[in-house]
Amino acid sequence: MANIVRAKISALGTYVPPRLLTNADLEKMVDTNDQWIVERTGIRQRHIVDKGVATSDLSVEAAKKALAARGWAPTDLEAIFIGTVTPDMMFPSTACLVQDKLGAKGAWGFDISAACSGFVYALQTGVKFVESGAHKRVMVIGADVMSSIIDYTDRATCVIFGDGAGAVLIEPADEGLGCIDFIHEVDGSGGCSLNMPAGGSLNPATHETVDKKMHFVHQDGGAVFKYAVRKMAESSEKLLERNGFKGGDVDLFVPHQANKRIITAAADRLGLSEDRIIINIDEFGNTTAGTIPLALESARQQGRLKKGDLVLIAAVGAGFTVGASLLRWAC
């Protein structure tokens, strides 16, 4: 059996479509206003795709940037794992489509459906393949085109979501850097609190499901808020404690960008000051599996993410799914 090695993120690339949907734009579409949206979510704008642009397209653009940053060719990749809830189609997987569009002829891969925790789950999948010695060059992507499943007459959901993608490269680590530990959890009893009711085997697409708007996101905002705050903090605290750290040791907290109030409430429970939290939901909205890589890129652009930093990543998503990762930043 191969010796277990530590795995690290060695490159990062992100992409959002150029088209902006601002709060002012939404005021013309539904009964809402900028003040209401900002106070409840912290969002001021979001990026959305043009017709015909799919999750695989955003993924490929982010992937190209990550590869260029590391100096790898697509043919260097051994595996591609994608977290998404908006695949291009039911099958084949978006990973297959990205592999082809990217020209990563030697890579295999698959999709992971964990909603807003999708990137964290995909990240640990990639990390474990590298730690086991099975692969040395893995790509992990978090990407969603949420605008494809949003009802733009529902002011409770249409103000929240945007489209975007992020890709990271995973390879063996040295110098004590890389992924330290992770926690994953699911609570399936929360499945009814945030879902898309139709389109699967339970409710296949019919005229009736379309008329009832069952192919859009449905959310119990109050239930999601309470669960997200509690579990984001609990999972982070547990992960830090079992690795001998406290909140004060964290250089940067990178939470899923679901709602600014959720982020600040979770950070307060962890005892983290604002200067150690990255928040960019005002620019991008909730891009589901894309939020964490987009947040990492924002932190890097702001000079707040340095080699050797102790980084805590945490997410809660539909399911409910929970994921947290602890790592020493390596690029």
C-alpha cells in the first residue's frame, strides 16, 4: 500500500459570466428594492449567464485559468471532480463534458451533488485521491448556473443566486503545507427545506410540474438560516478542536457565501473578527458550489491569503449537507 502524503491546492482559477444582474434590475422584475435585499442578504449584484451558456462552459474557463497558473497542460490531468447541482444535463456527467471541452484526454472523473457544500466535498475527494498515491495531478471544480433553476417572479429566491465557477489543482504537498483535516455531515431530514421538487425520478417532467413551477428552487428560508448558522459554527469548532487549534489561530475563514447574516452569525460564534473573514457575496450572490473558490480568489486579490496561512473553509447546503476543511495555504 502506498504511503499517505499530504495534498495541497497548488493553483486556483475562477470565472463568472460578464452579464450583471443588479438589485436595481430586480426592482423592475419583482416587488423588491435594493435596501430590502442588502439588509437581508448583503447582496448588491450577481452575474448570470446568457442563454445557451452551461455549467460546463463556466467550468472550462475557470479550469483554463487554474492550469495556466500552474503551467500544466490539460493532458497532465489525471482526474476531474466537479461539485454542482446544475449539471448541463442529467447524464452524461458535467465532468465528462468538461474533460472533452478542455482536452484532458487522460483524465477520468465524476460529478458530486452536495449543493452549497459541493466544492468542499469535491475538494476532499480530490485530496484523498492524492493522499492515497492514486493520482498526483487532480482538478477540482465548483460550478453552478443557478439562474437556470430560479423563478424570477419569486422575490424570496431570485435575489439570492448567481452563476459562477472556480477550479483548483491538487497535488502532493511539501513543507508542511496542504490539507490538514476535514469534516463532512449530512442530515437528510432537512431535504424538504431546500430543494428542486421535480425533474428527477420522483416527479418526472410533465406539463403539470412545469405549470406548478416545480423545476425551480424552493426554500424555507427560516429553517435554512437557523441550521446553517448552527452547523457552520459547530463543524468548524469540532474540526479546529480535534486538530489542536482555536478560533484565534485561524488566519482566514472562508465560509460559503449564502447570506451575509449567516456568515457573520457563524463567525461571531467562532470568535472571529472581520479582518479574518472573507465576504464577497455583495459582488457575486450565492453561486452555490462556486462560492468558496470565488471567495478564495477575492481573498488572494485583496492580499489576505498568503502561503502558510491557516485557512478554515466551511459550508452548509441543501440536504442538509455540511462540510468543513482545514488547510495550510500553499500557493
